[in-house]
Amino acid sequence: MAQALKFFAAVRYDLLAWVVMPNHVHAVLRPMPDWSLSRLLKGWKGYTGHVANKMLERTGNPFWQVESFDHLIRDDEDMQRCCRYRR
């Protein structure tokens, strides 16, 4: 997942912060023009899900849940809070 997040950083989005958790991912990013968040998530989930299912020798099972959660960062304080995320 980390490689997938970094692969198109500075090309499709500015990747400001990220962390890979045991069962989910947090990323703070700014999409580049012409790249929507949903399009970026579809790419990440499609690629990493395919690789993970291959590693797990699974077929026909989606790796990622369909839904996702996003949050619009509104100011510097919110940005700092999001980038300092602690579980």
C-alpha cells in the first residue's frame, strides 16, 4: 500500500501525510487538477486489492470494503490535527 500511495505522488496528487494501519489507510492529500478523490481511491483499491488477493491466493473476493471516509480539511489547525493522527 505504501508503494501505491507514493507511486503517483506529485503527479496525480500532493501526498502530505499517510499511514498504513493493519486494516485501513489514512492519507492526507490534495488531488491535482483533473484527478478526483474517487478516481484516485479506485486506482489505489483496484491495484492493491489485486496484489493482496494474489498474495493471499484468493479469487472472487473483494479485498477492500466498498465505502470510504473522507474529510475536507478547512484550516491549518485541522490540517495539523489530521497529520498528527494517533489511534
